[in-house]
Amino acid sequence: MSQYQRLLLITDQHLPHSPAVRRAAALATASGAALHITALVQPPPRIHLIESGMDEQARATYMDKYRIWLEGATESLRNSGLQLTTEAIWSPHPLRDILVHAREIKPDLLIKDVYLEPLLKRVFTTPLDWQLLQESPVPVHLVNQIASALPRRVVATVDTSTGDDGITEFNRKIIREAEALALQCNAELHLLYAYDLSPAFMADPSVTMVWVDELRAALLEPFARLADDYGVPAECRHFLMGSPVGVITDYVHDNAIDVVVMGSVQPKGLGKLIGDTTERTLLIPECSVLTVRPD
């Protein structure tokens, strides 16, 4: 059974050599989904043109050339039998245009290459990918370097540290999204929870190992129950202690994980400067990310 009906790929002039294009085309082929490619055309560096009429003429000429290029760049995909549609849009405000397209098209996945900004620039601006994670109305698959067009190993990362109904349902939504991707690609599905006890030790140096064991058992029980509900086998359950970013990074490296499926959380305070767990996971070059927002 197909897990996807409609895919949206956001791209630009990197199209012919884009990992996201390879992933989108492979998912569309595997699922039979329709693939819509939107190429964002941002204003090129140019000398200011005084007359507004000249500006419009220059823009029209530039867009005509871009559309011709887009047709040529996607010809091989079209000839492969995909249900493919393409468009090029003038986009001085990429985030706004992407969000408008996502709401209009309502794809099962919005797919895009990861573009990393220098650290200094991130201090003063919010990169497009980070903004997209926070605001997209549909799941976002940001594609990094990929070893294969279709993922072979997918891990859903959850947090069962609270019994709040909203958090519990969010965990289930993350697993369902990971399960859909794994089923579509015939990939292994893993479940990961990285629990960090260091704040407790820092707050109270007298914390004993007995207390640690009790807390670990209390965190493990809902994690195991969640894994049981989705039929995740024991060898694919990973309950690991440590900071989430460190645990996820090591786990991805050690297990050749292709996609990490996780929740997208609005960063607050210092998190905006550093980037929260989801955003920092984008820095792992060997792995792509699929993010889900809470309802």
C-alpha cells in the first residue's frame, strides 16, 4: 500500500546534482506519488535599473531563461515515467513562498536540500531551513548527504519523560511518520530515546545510583510500552543515557542511519542562538532529517 500520494520538492539552481532530487524521485517511484518540483528563483545580483518597466522586462527575460533551464534539468525525471509537474517562481521571500505552496498543495512530504549557514551568520539570522522546521504545516524532509536514494535505516526519536497526553500523542505522531517512510522504502525502523540525567546530578550532587536506577526504570517503562504498541522488535529499541544531540550523533555514526525522524520544537532563549536538538541534528552530514510538528 502506498504511504504517499503527493510530494513537494523545493529546489533551485542546484537541481541536477541535488541529493533531495534523488530522494524525492526515488520516493515518488517507490510510492507512485505525484511529484511537484518548485524552483525558487531569487533576484540575481545586478545593477539597479532606474525605470520600473525595465525591471519588469529584465525579470521576465530572466524567468524565461530559468524555465527553459528547468525543463532541461528535469527531462530525465519526466522520461522515467514519474507523475511530474514543475514550476519556477520569482521568490524574493523564500520562506513565505514555500509555506504558501505547502498549504496549497498539501503534500505528504515537503522535501528540500539542507543548506548550512556559517555559525557567525546564524548568530544574527535564522537560516531558511531552521525557519521552515518551525513553521511548515506539513512534515519536512531535509536531505543531507545520502549513500542511497531510498533510506535503508530510519530511526524515530521520542521523549517519554512525561505522561502528558499532548506529548504522548506527539510521540505517536513521530513514530507513525517514521513507520510510513520505512514501510514505503522497505527500510529498518528503529526507536530511540536519549535520556539525560546530568541536570539532576548538577542540582543535587548527593544523588545515589539507587535513585538513578529507579528513575531509569520509570523512564524505560513508557518507552517500552510505546515500542510494544508499534511492534518495534527488541533489537531495534535503543534506550540510551546522555545528551540528546551527542547520543543521536553517535548513534547515527555507529549504525549507518539514513534518516532521523523527530519533532520540531520552537527554540527559546539561548536555544535560538545555539539551535535546539532538531536543528543541531542537521549538522550531521551523513544523515537526513524528517521533522514533524505537534498538532
